[in-house]
Amino acid sequence: MTASPAGGRPGDTGDAEAAMDALRLELAAAAEGMADVDVLRLAAQQAAVGVGGLAGLVHLAGPEENTLLLAAAAGLPARLAQAWERISRVDSPALDGADTETMARREVTWSPPPLPPERCAGFPGGWETTVGVLSVPITAGGTPVGALSVLTSRVPDAARRAFLANLARTTSRQLLRARRWRVALAPWWQEPARPRAVQPVRLGTWAWDLATGRLDIDQVAEEVIRGAGLSPDRWASRIDAWFSRVHPDDRPAVDAEAERALETDQLYAMEYRVVGEDGRISWMEARGKGEYDKAGRLARMTGTVLDITARRSQHEWLAGLLELHPEPIDVLDADNRVAWANRASRGMAAEKGTQIVGAVPWEALPGLRGRGLPQLVDRARTAPGSLAFLEMELPAEDHGASAYYQVRAVEVGGHVAVQRADVTEQRRAERAAAERTQRVADLNAALAMALETADVADAVTEHVLPLFGATGLVMHDQTGPGPRIVGAVGYPEKFLAELKRLEHSSRPPVEITAMSAPQYVSSTEEFARRWPRLESLARLGRKQAWAVLPLLVGEQRVGSCVISWADPRPFRAEERTLLKAVATFIAQALRNARLYEQTRARAERLQRELLPGELPGLVGVTAAARYRAAAGQDVGGDWYDTVPLPGGRVLAVIGDVMGHGLEQAIIMGIIRHAVLVMATLDMPAEDIMAHLGDVAARLERRTPDAPSYATALIVLYDPTAGSCRIVNAGHPPPLILRPDGQEPPRTLDVPPSPPLGVADDAAGVPSTVTQVDVEPGSVLILYTNGLLGADATHPGPLAEAATAYAAAHPGAGGRAPDTAWLEGLCQAIVTGSPTRRDDAALLVLSADRVPAGQIAAWDLPCAAESARSARALVTDRLAGWALTSLVDPLQLIVSELIGNTVRHASGLPDQNAQNSQNDQSHPSGMVRLRLLHLETRVVCEVYDGSEATPRVRHPALTDEFGRGLQLVALSSDGWGARYTEGGKCVWARLDISPVATAP
């Protein structure tokens, strides 16, 4: 093996060496996820091997200035590495090693042999004369934080220096990403901190001859003394001269410390002030140790001196900063007593009449009791160096607003520093922000629930005005032909009257209603400058500040909102932003409310058109009704109607289409109008119900996705006989309330047929008819199941409500109840059914009779001569009714009707002859003539036994017959025919004019 040049390694070539260096750097760079200690240990190993040295060392800056601490070592036993654990130029002035120079110079440094003796403890003798130190700085973010060193006996060449520099840079990068060993906190070099450069220290030495009092100093000490304002030439190198410059307040302590050190043979260390010749005060740090002569007597003291004025000035500045800090700061000793308190803390305690220093804070200040401070201090003591936090509320003594403090505590050196930060304003701001956020959320919720424009205005009044501390509101709806006030709060009547007058004038206030961007007016003077035409209006309103907010949805203007205040106010940027956001919420709600109102208006109009509206006048029947839509719906499928029929009869119908909504309302309208058409044809009730089944079946086939399941109940009442014909198609049966009202309503036994549109095979087949005789004054109650509540099969609650009302409002003398009584009954029943899950209809009928004196009936032979008898009978009856003015037309009508019956129909069986076995009965049967005086009209009815329906003919001029019904139509106010059980009835009506009655 040949010897390599100085600083090289045996057997290496340049290329191989460069390749090995690159590989070692890659290994150092691959230390991902390693702890910081492992990163440093790897760097020391690679440095020692790569440079070819004996050992690798890594030192990091310690907590004290000019101090490096050993962080990792490779190649040295632990016993030998102890000599390198701490490096300080203050403690070892003779050390001019590479580590500290490297930190100061920030470059690769070679310190040749020999090494200082104190670094060689435990090594074989003589080795220190052959080993030097090669060092390079380790940085963090460009700031030196330590040094990487190699102990080597070879002088390093440029290549080794470059390798070590590259290794140090790689290690620096890895340290920034390394985990801290066994600690959750990041290493201090990973914390963002202000870089602090390492500065060289000018340390002087001195020697004090105890026998002669002579004080010798070196050149550095002279510079230190001269920098402190002292001239070495004037003190004659005497210790007394030096002590004379010590500050009088510090001299006793300096003398005592010197005596103690000499008597105990211990280190002398003291920081004190000296006064220069110019009066300037400087701080000195002196350290020394006694020395003995050959005889073992204490002969002198030697040591160092350092000017620490700058450092003490910084400390004093920091202490003054803490003293003048506006937040209370207390330093607690081991007994939790205040060892030091700043001015803010002392002043707060003085206000309470106590002394904080020397006392336990939560004992000296009652307001701090029970606030968790002892527990906070305990937490700080269990984790030295870590902050512990607590937030506490201190109630005001005068019952005012509470104060909030954030308390921070940290334990350092056995003492706990406690700082109380007043965060009252911050918490109030947070509370105000939270309250503002809650108010905005409440506003959104209220606007979401607002159905009508009045609801929107109420929500704005309730939530927006308190949100901004406003006192007035004017809100316009502009979705119609012109602005419309939908809300006004906080203004006098004169202002509102003037505003409405301007809106309907030729010059409306477009300054308010036509704005495209928000306008903020802080005072009446600004209002007058902007809108001089409206100045008088503003003064009427007695406001001092305004926010005019256009309500826009996209590009559509839906209204305007003017929020006003009683006092002038500036509008901050955040307040303007919030007002604009609120205006957006209001605009959306106002548009939705207008859409709802328009939709509801159309639905209500549809419902009005589909329902009968005001019930018609009826003969012998008084009616009242109610319709109630389901909750959240404006239209539905429940319906009712009353139809006056010829002969004083009344057709009452009630029905229910399954569901509630627009589709059900349409189906209901079709069915109801079908009833009206068929009632106009005077069809029997069972035939009407059969045809309604046909209609429902067609609707079912037309809308298979929207079933048209429906129920109906038809009541045909004849007031001349007091009888009802009832037909039921799956509907709840009616109730009947007796005239005296002493008994609960009784459910009529009406067997139901299948609902409409359900039984297709039964469509067109007449339903079962139930005949019921009704006492005069009785009340029929027809209803839908929407009034029955949860139990939709039993009318118990409805019957109870009717019974209670009848008991509280007894009838008058047994007469049929009037309209007011029936209206009250309807209200009581509807009120007693609070559930609104389904729409509901209610129809109540008070049944009465046509007086017997208003009815005249005769059975006449079905023969031509009966016309003459009929005219005589009619004339006589009209005279009895004082209606002689109707004699002529009625004689003509009765003659034609009986004549047509004799010629074209067959007579009715003579019931009297059959019952008495009278052989002289007329062979052609009988014709029944009935005359009814029904309030404002007279009805003439002719019954026969034929089902052939008469119809008006248009005879030729030569025809002998066919003109009778034309004469009837011309002479009467209406005529028609209807089927009866034994044939038919042909009728004609004459209306009674005011002059028709005889004097």
C-alpha cells in the first residue's frame, strides 16, 4: 500500500472518491421520518468516515450566548466525549477552537494541532499534538444553529472541505423536517423565530495582588474599562481606585461577595454598576478565583471582566416593558404568593384596597375566587415551559356588564408567571357578531315562513329593525301596476298620508321606488342635497338617517325597502354589506309572497266559481253552509249545492272528491255542474246519481294517474208533503236534529251505494232510494268526512257540537230555525273540528212545510169536459188567494194542459173508485190538477198516467192540433214536465207581480 498525499486516503482515486462522497450525501439526504437526534448522529458518522478522521461531533447552540452543547458524537466513547459536551469562550478563554469560530464566521474552518488540554481528558498521552479540528456550520433558515466537526490527524484538502460543507447543508435541510425525539413539540430551529447572529465577546483579564493591592489588567480589560468611561492612567493600578468607581448602592454587595470568595476559596462572580468620570453608569460582570503562593498562603485573585451594559440595558428595558405592560402580570412563588407584580396588577389591587405583592391573588382579590386560578397554576406547574390557558368572567360590582379575562400561566425556574388579558371588548364583539348571525338566521327563518306580503313586512319589522337599531320602515311592493305600501312602521299618520298622496300623484317619489342601487343617507342635510323635492316629506317622518334598498331578484324589481333611524349615523362598510345581503333575502321573500298571493287569489276565485256562492232562496227550506280548505291548500274537492225545483221542491247535494288540490277541485267542478244540468232536467234523484257515476267513470278513464274517487249524497225534499228522497253513493249519512233540540242528532239509516267512479259494472244503474218523512222544524246536517277528525267513520264529535249548540240556543216556539240560527250552528260545528288535514264541507237545512191553505188539488175525469170544471175551480181558488189578475192566463193554461192530457195521454187510476168498488168510475181514468201558491209564484200542475213527454210542435197552417203547448209557453213564466211514479206531471208557473193581488 502506497502512501497518499497529505489529507488523502490510501488507495483512493479522484473519481472513486467523488462517487463515494456522492453516495454518502445521498444516504444523509434519505433520512426521511427520522428523529432529530438520529439525523445528527448519521451526520457525525458520515463526516468522520468521509473526511477520514478519528471522530465526528455535532454541537448545537445552547440557551446561553457563546455556548455550544454536544448533540451527537461518532467514534468517541462516552467517557471521552464528555470533554466536548460544552464549549464556551467565556469559561475557557484560551480555547480558540474551530467550533466557536465556525459559528461566528459561517465557513469551513480548520484548527490545526495541538488541542487544548481540557479537551484531551482520558486520551492517551501525546495524541493532542497530532490531531486538529475541521468544522463547518449547521444552519436553519440561513441562521447558524450549530457546527459539524471532525477530529482528524490529516490536513484536509479542498475536496474534504467541500464534502464536509455539502454534508452540513444536507444535514441542515434534514433538521428542518426531522421529528423531535419523544416530544410532541417541534424543535426550536423549526419554530419561526427572528434570526440571532452569534457575536464575538471582548473578555478582559485581571490580577489582584492581595498583599500590595495592585491590580494588573491586560489590553482587553483596558478597553473594557475605557469603554465604561474610566481612564486606566488615573487610577495607578490600585484595587481601591477601582472599587471607588463602583456605584454606591452596589459597593456593599461587591465587598461582601469578594470577602466570601476569599474566605471560602470559591468562585467570585458579581454583576454591578460602575460610575465613569463623565457620570455615565456602566454594568460590569466580574469573575475571579483566589490563588495561593508556594507557602500555601492566599496571595492573589485572578479573573475576567466583561462589559454587560448593553445586555443589562436590554434586560432593564424588557423589565420596564413588563412593568408598564397594560395587562396585569404576576409572578408566583412556590407558595402561590406574588413575588413580583407589574404596575397594572398593583393598581388593580390598590383599587380594591389591598396589596398584591406577597399575597395569594385569589385570596387577596375576592373577585378571583372560584374562577379556576389555582387549577390553572397547577396545570402550569405540571408542564414547565408550556402555556396553560383559562378564560374567566368577572361580574361587575354595580350590576353592569361583566368583564372577561383570558388568563395565561407558564412555569419558568420554579416561578409561575400569570398574565390576565382583558378580552371584554373582543368577547362583546364576538357576542355581537354571534347575535347578528342569529338575528340573520332568525330573519331567514321568518322570511321562509312568510306566506303573504304582510308577513314579509312583519318579519322585517321584527328582525331587521333590531338588527341595525333602526326605528322606521317603509316597504313597497312593485310587482303590480304601481308601488303599493305593504309595510310601514315608526312613522306618524301625516307622513303616511302624504306618502300615499305622492304615490298617486302625477309625480310619484321615484327617488325612493326607482333606485337601482342602495342609497345611504346619513343626515337630513344630506337628504335635502340629494332629493330636495322630498325634503318636506322627510321632515314629516322625523327621521335623521336612511338606507334606501332596492329589492331586486335578478333584473326584476319586486319592491323597495327604506330603513330609517331617529338619529344621524355613519354607515360603515360592513354595515352596508349586511344591509345589501338583507335586501336580497327580503326581495326573494317578497317575490315568493306575491306569487303565493296571486296563486291563492286565482285558487280562491276558482273555488268561488266552483262552489255555489250565496245559496238561492228555497221554498220551505232555510239553508246555511261552510267550506274549509285543508291546511296549506286553497282549493279542494269537497262541495255542496242547493237547487230549487218546480213544485217548491228542493234538491240538496254534498260530495267529496278524494284528496285536496287543484286536480280535485277541477273534478269537483265537473261533477257539481253535472248535478246542476241534470237537476234542471228535473230528473229523479236516483237517476241523477246514476249519471254522476257515469261522469266519474269517464273522468277515471281520462286521468288514470289521478284517481277521481268521489262520494256524494243527494236529498230531494218536497215541502208540500214533508218527505225526503235520499240517495247515497259512499258518503257519510246525514244527521237529523229534532225541532225541540232536546235529543242528540240522529244518524239517518241510509244504505250507501258504491262511491262514484268505483263500480264500473254498476255505472248507469239507479242507486237505492231511502224515503224519510221529516217533521216541520227539523234540521238536516249534511257533511263530509273532513269534519270528523282522526276517526273518519263516526260523527260523534260533530253530533256533540250540534247538541251543545242546540241546547245553548233553543228554538223559538217550535218554528223552523232561521238563517242566523243555522249560521251559528255551522260555526259551532266547524270550530269544534280543529283538525285541517282534509278540506271539509257542511250543509245544514231547516225543513218546513208549505201551508195547507197554499195548496189546492182536484181529481178530474180524463175527459174533455173536465177543462170547463178546471177553469171554474182555478178561478174560485185564485179569488180565494186574492190573485184574480192571474185568472185569464191560468184558465188558458189549465184548459190546454188538460186538453193535451185528454187527447195524448192516459188518465191515472181512480183510487177512490177502486177503494170503494164504485162502478161509475170514469173509464179513461182521472186527471189530477194541483194548484200551489208558493210565495211569489203560482204553479199549476197536471198529473196523468202516461210517461210520454210533451214537446212543443211547429204545426202547419192547415193543421188542426199542435198549438196548445205554444200557448202555454207564451202565457206562463215557465213550464216543464217530470216523471212521477205513476206517470208524469206537466206544470206551468206564473210569477206574481206587485199588481197581481186583488185590492
